[in-house]
Amino acid sequence: MSRRADPARERAELLFFVYYQRRPDRSLKGLHADLKTMGVSISLATIKRHSKKYRWQERIADLDAEVRQQQSQCGVEDVLAMNERHTQLARALQGAGGSALQRLLASETRLGDLKAADIARLVELGLRAERRAVGASSDRREIATEIWNDVVISVMQIFTEINQEPDPDVRSQRFALRIDRLVDARLAKVAEKGD
């Protein structure tokens, strides 16, 4: 038996993911303002009902806890894969926003109602969501924390694996070799991104 799609739930789900991506300045009023700027007609009361009915705050806490747990338990590759999924979600949201923007641009009456600040806000929201999804940040402290967290996780994995070697000389040689490989791998990734 196939379940029929529930359009209201699907719309609430899409709104939830837009809301979730708004961190750290997440608010229902802010979401409403952003949606209004994008030409999405929905009342603040409806957004509040969706938030309560579908337990958005609990889901955010659960998702954040899941992300923290994954980051503490996963290897670097798993974190990179998770970031890739978030990147794809952000790009999908941008695609949906782009489609809405194209419809808006096709309507001269609606386009005439937009102010330059509204258009700039749309672009800013898309850029911020994508930067967060790919793990990029514009805040220097966040950038440093992201880099160091990644390095610390990698070094701890190496240390944990190598520490089982009983011979201290062999252990130090293997550790140095693995650190060299880690550095080479990271430099190769940086070079790939630069191409």
C-alpha cells in the first residue's frame, strides 16, 4: 500500500530545513521575513503552528546532538561525507530559491516591489547557507576551530592506532611516518581545491 504524500507536511519539512540552516541567528520571525522577501506567502502564525506541530525545537536539538556525536565518534572521512550531504542540501535549497527568484523575475509587478536591500538579502542568505554547508566560515575563530578540530581528530586517530605498538622506537617511527602521510594528504586536498 502506497502512502499518499501530505503536501502540508512536505511544505513544513522544507520550511524546517530552511529554518535549520539559518543558524546562529535562527528565529521564526526571521524565517518569516526571509520567506516574505523571497516571495513565499505564509503567515507567521502558520510557521509557528508548523514549529509546534512538528516539534522543530526538539528536532534541532536532536540534529545538533547527532552532529556533535558524529563529529566526536566519526573519522575525518565521515565528517567530510556529512559536510558533503549538508552542501547538497544547501545547494538544493538554493535551487529552490533560484526557481522562486526566476518566477519573481518573470513577474514585473512582484519584481517592482522588491528593494535592492531585499535582493541583497536573498543573495547573502544563499551564500551563508552554502558556506556553512561546506564547512567554510567567514569568522576567523570558527575557521581556526574547524581546522584544529580536524587536525586533532586525525592526530588522535593516528596516536590511538600507533600506541598499541609495544616498542617505543618502532612506535615513534610509525607515528612520524603516519603524520607525514597526513600532511601530504592534506596538502594534496588543498592543491585540488586550488585547481
